[in-house]
Amino acid sequence: MSRISTTQKSRKMPSQERSRLTVDAIIQASTYILTEVGWKGFTTNAIAERAGVNISSLYQFFPNKEAIVAELQKRHAAEMSDELHKILQLVSLQGSLKQVLTLLVHMIVEKHKVAPAVHKAVLEEVPLTLKTSCSDADSQLRILFLEALKPFMQNVPNPELAIHIITVTAQALINNIIVERPKLLQGTEIVTELVALYEYYLERPTATTLP
Amino acid sequence: MSRISTTQKSRKMPSQERSRLTVDAIIQASTYILTEVGWKGFTTNAIAERAGVNISSLYQFFPNKEAIVAELQKRHAAEMSDELHKILQLVSLQGSLKQVLTLLVHMIVEKHKVAPAVHKAVLEEVPLTLKTSCSDADSQLRILFLEALKPFMQNVPNPELAIHIITVTAQALINNIIVERPKLLQGTEIVTELVALYEYYLERPTATTLP
Amino acid sequence: MSRISTTQKSRKMPSQERSRLTVDAIIQASTYILTEVGWKGFTTNAIAERAGVNISSLYQFFPNKEAIVAELQKRHAAEMSDELHKILQLVSLQGSLKQVLTLLVHMIVEKHKVAPAVHKAVLEEVPLTLKTSCSDADSQLRILFLEALKPFMQNVPNPELAIHIITVTAQALINNIIVERPKLLQGTEIVTELVALYEYYLERPTATTLP
Amino acid sequence: MSRISTTQKSRKMPSQERSRLTVDAIIQASTYILTEVGWKGFTTNAIAERAGVNISSLYQFFPNKEAIVAELQKRHAAEMSDELHKILQLVSLQGSLKQVLTLLVHMIVEKHKVAPAVHKAVLEEVPLTLKTSCSDADSQLRILFLEALKPFMQNVPNPELAIHIITVTAQALINNIIVERPKLLQGTEIVTELVALYEYYLERPTATTLP
DNA sequence: TATGAATGAGCGTTCATTCAT
DNA sequence: CATGAATGAACGCTCATTCAT
């Protein structure tokens, strides 16, 4: 399965104000189509038409369709990352594990409530084969999480793995809830449950051993 | 988003043995293409060619492409379900929570190791829009889990939600590990961690309350 | 400059009578467009439309545009080859060099008169990069020429090269005349000249040496 | 002072001088692309980018793509012509036919060896439909050839046609050899053969008649 | 019934060329 | 004037699906 590198010759970055608008229109149209129509309708022609720009203009700024998807993901990840960043720095040095966890989980859930459509679309519609590793944003995020939660860990043999498990499961669960049980997002139950899930996982009474 | 009815009944009940073989050939070819080539190569023509059946024959047994995907997922889910069924019945009445959890998680992990390609393909390649809710198989499974783990629960306000959380997170985590850290599957660490994650989540020392 | 092999997976050969007609229609339409419109108008869509077949049908029998060009050339070369074959076998064993040469050149010229449009189109319109080596037909032809003319050669150091030179120059000259001086084809002058050109080249009075 | 002159320059001369540079850059870029990439990559945008000039500037000096091709051919033809000019004037009045022919053919071959890439590109990549008749350069050249070789002709009924035949066939053969048998260019065999071909064609023992 | 042939709709992408600043 | 941005018109090609034998 040969894949063309997504980051090939990224077409000219817009230098004039005019083209900045064009690029924004394309991104906006892409977002709209992905969220409202889905991946099947996510065609370059449709995007250009919805953006009100010529298809060739689209290709002047994005070398191919994948690049649009990548940009979408990049922007989405950056948004999330920024916000998390701020909050993490605020809460990291104060409070109990439960308090910190509550804040973190609450924040994640809130973040997902804000733009659930985009989030869902990026996560659900884009074929996983096209997903950029997001490693930059993700790994940075995990480092922050690690630093914020490490002080509370007890008997955790592999803190980095624990953080990995937490972030992956939290993301997955919230996404699943968005899709399958959206009403749960409106209460606090889901936050409570996730805090409960992770609290004792990090503060283990004794080392976990197989009997 | 208008969707064409996905789950029309398969046009023809394979009453004869020949039909059964044809359908199997199609399913087998579909599986091969999905795992070895990916969703992009998953075209009805390609499937028919690989299956050695005429494209029209394919459409005699499957009303459209989605039906093939649905059948694939159905078979895959059924396979998993069956196995889980058996094991769950074996272990449900004996041992401690940790033992039961260990067995369950170990089993899930093992199951994923056996056919990771198919699993990954069904999970990663098929656009989520096409994913049948799998509610039949899944909900049955969750009932089994619920029955197996309920006796151990302490201070769990919503057992059904807890099971939901466990199954969703476990699936997600294992899938993530298959994709991003496949080497972890070879050791027992991941099982240990998941057991640790769920053990105290189900046997909570005291009711979880926000301070 | 990477080239994709032209002879990749040549699509299904037509087995039914119906598709034979389709292929013929495509070839005929291709010929028409190439001769009457030129390379610039030689698009697969135009060919299909002119042929009265669906564009997809075209691609059912030709893997890509190059394959159509190749088929065109193949058929054209085969036609020429066949005729030359026959005539060469007739004249090879009788007459003087001048007579044989006259027949050969006359035949080539006549052949070009018959289908000058196709010939010109294949030779002039198709970018040389797409020209198949034609080695099969051409080399066979040259072998025939060699056998027919070798008995007459005197003091020719490299008969095979001489044949190469003769065929290449004859082709080129006639093509040039078709394009630039078509009226010359109507008289016998051009035949006379070519015979004169080749006659003494093959029957050299003495070995050619540099003084 | 220098400032004034500079201003003057930048108003008048330099604009012409600049234009020249721009045109040269375009021509140079065109040559590069045609030789190194081929006709398929020969797009106005690519040319402008490679030349380091804006696409609109390109269209300020060339009304369309064809004009670039024409200029390319014109310059190439002029180059060849110039050189031939000089040599022809040198050799025309001395030596035997064989000597003159040898010099001429040798010169043509050498000329092709020098810039075979450009030559080949202009000849092979440009669709023949776009080829300018080159009549200016070519006909001038042929006149020179005619004057140089006419004194040696014996029993040649149509000297002008003979020259036409010689130039066309020589060009074609050498081009063919560049493409198909480039190794032949390294020896003298090809020169010898061409001289042999033309020598007796021009000095015919007796008038050529059909029996 | 099983098969080869057919097809409409559309996709991603390009390019020669022109506008507008 | 020079430049970045814009654009219309295609182009090569695919695919899910249906027809006709």
C-alpha cells in the first residue's frame, strides 16, 4: 500500500490578504461539509463550490485533498491543545488528585461539548488511513498530563503508559458517548465516573500483582 | 443526512449450497481486500474479481456495497461474541474480581491478537458512517459482562454505565495499542494495567463524592 | 522521466461479438479524431463520445489512453507489414536491383498514398514519447528487406546498417513529402530519385574509402 | 550623475535590457524543462517558475505558449544555421565531392553530438503540429547546400529536389540514430555510410531511366 | 441462472490564461 | 509595470450498479 506523503510541496502560503480569505473560506467550507454532509460528500469540487472559490484556487493553496484534511485536523488539534495547555498550567500545582482529575476530565468533556460536530467529524468521518499522527500535539499534551498527574501516582509501575491509557480511554469514551449517548454529556455523571475510574488507578493502594 | 436503507434483507436466501459458497467467497474476498489493500481498494468489482464470481452475481446476494460491509461486521462481531460467550459462562461464577477481570481482559487481548488484521481493518478502514451499531451483538455482550461483574461491584451507582465504560475503553485501548504500540501486546503489562484500571473502579472503597 | 509501462494489465479482450463492435468503434473513432482533429483533440472522452460508447466502456477494454495509441499504431504497423510481406515475397527473387528497388519504393509510396492521413497522424501527431518501439513489425520488415536486397549488395561493409539507413531515410522522406510537398507524390519523380539514391549505395563501384 | 544616467537607463534602456534578460530566462527555463522533463511538463506555469519570473510577466513577452515553442525552435535553428553557414563558406570551393560531403556530413553529425538533448527535445517532444515550418532558416540552408554541391552534380535532373532529399534524409537518419543507436555516433561509420549514400546519388554515372 | 457488457455520475487534478492590486 | 490571485474548461479515469444474453 503505497502512500504519497501528505506534506509534499505544500503549495504557496498565502501572502496577500485576499488569499488569506480564500484559504479561510476553504477551511470553513471543508468544516461545514465534513460536519454536515460527511466524508462521502467531502469532495474538492464541493468544497470549492461551497467556499465560493474556484477549484483551481483551492489547488493553489492545497496540493491535494489530503492536505485539506490534514489542515483541518491540525487546526482542530491546535485549538484543543491550546486550551488544554492553559488549563493544565493553572491546575497542576494545587488540589488533590480527585480535584485535578475532575478539572481535567471536566475540561475535556466541556471541550467536546463546544465543538462536538467538528470533533466527531474529524474523528469519525475521516478514514483512519488519512489521519496524521498528530504526534506533535498529542505527545506534547501527554507530557503535560504526565507532569500534572505524576505527583499523585502511587504504585504505578509505568507512569507514561498510565497516561497513555488515560488519554486514549478518555478520548474514546467521550467520543463514543457523543455518538451513542449524547444525553449523558449534559449531566455530571460521566465526569464522576471517569474520575472514579482514574482515581484509584493512579493512587493504587498496593502494588498490583497477579495472584 | 439521508441514508439509503442499509440493512435490506439479503436479496436471496442462500438456500442452495452453491449460493452459500458464493456468499462465502465474496465475504472471504472482501476480508482479504479490506485487510490487505484497505478501504480505497474495497470496490465491488474488485471483490467480485477476487472472489472469482461475476459482479452481477455479487449483486444477486448483496443489494449494495454497504450490505457487504454490514455482513463483514456482523460475522466479525458474531465470532467475537461467540467466543466471549463461552468464556464468560465458564468464569463468571468463580474467583475474585481480579481473577475474573484478568481472564476477561486477557481473553479480549488474545482475541485481538488472533485476527488483528481483520479487526483493525473493520475498525479502521470502514468509514464510521457505515458502521452498523452492532447493537445486537454488543448489547448481548454487555449483558453478559454485566452479569459476570455485577456481583463484585461496590458503590457503583450505575452498573450498566460502568459496564459500558469498561467495554468501550477496553476496546478502544486495545485497538489503539494494535495500531500505535503493537509490541505491548506481546507482554502481560497491558493486561495488568487494565485489570488495575477496572478493579478499583468496580470495587470502590467508598462512594465517590465531590468535595 | 519515468514512464508507466504501456502494456500493463491490458484490460479484458472482448469475447462477445458485442464488445468486438465496441472496440472497433473506439478504434475507428480514435482514428477519426487523430486524423481530423489532431492530438490536441485526442481525449478519451472525445473518443468515447465519437464512438458512441460510454467512457467507462472504453476503459473496460483499454487500461489507459496510451493503450489506445498503442493499439492504433499496432494496427497501422500490422497493415503495412502485411502488405509489404506479400510484395516482398513476390519480387525478391527476380529482376535487377533497380527493378526490385523500384518495386519496393513504389510500393512504399503507394502505401503511403492510400492512407496518408492515418499514417501522417500516427507519425506526426502522437508525441514521440508515446511511440511504441514497433520493434516487432519493424524488425521483421527489415529482415525481409535485408534478405531481398542482400544479393545485390556490392562492397557494402555492413549490410544490416545499410538496410537500416534505407528504411529510415525512405520513411522519413516520404513522410516529409506528405507534409511539405504532397504534390510530389502524384508523379514518379520521387520514386526515381529514391531508386537512384539507393541503387549505387548498394552496388558500390569500389569500396568507399576516405582519401 | 550616475544617478541621472541610472534613471535614464531605468526608464529606457534598462527596461529593454531587463526585458531581454527576462526573455532569456524564459527561453533558458523552457529549454531546461523541455530537455529534462519533456513536453508533458512543459507548462507555462512551470516555465515561469523555473525562470524565476511571474507568470504574468511571461505573458507580457509571449502571447501564448506556442510563441515560446516557436522562439525555442527559431533560436535552435538559427544556432545551427549560423554554424553551418560558416563551415559551408569555408569548404565550398575546394576539394572533391567526397571531401566536401565528408566535411558536411561530419559537421552535421558533430553539431548533433554537441547539443543532442536540445535537438532531440525540439524534434521529439514538441508535437509536430506546433512545429513552425522553419522555412526561413531551412530554405536558406538549403540554398547554401545547393550552391556548395551543385558544381559536383552529374545527371541530376532536379538539383533542388536532390538537395531537399539529402537534407531531409540526413537529418532524419541522424535523429533516428540519436534515439535508437546512439553508440553509432561515436565512430566514423555513419559518416562514411552517408557519404557513400550521397556521393553516387549526386555524381550519377549515367542518367537514371526506368527500363 | 450466470455472465459479459454497459453506463451515469462524478472525482481529483491540471493548465493556459486573465484580473486586480 | 510586476505580482499574486483567480478562473473556466477540461482531462484522465473510477466505481457502484444495471442491462441483456
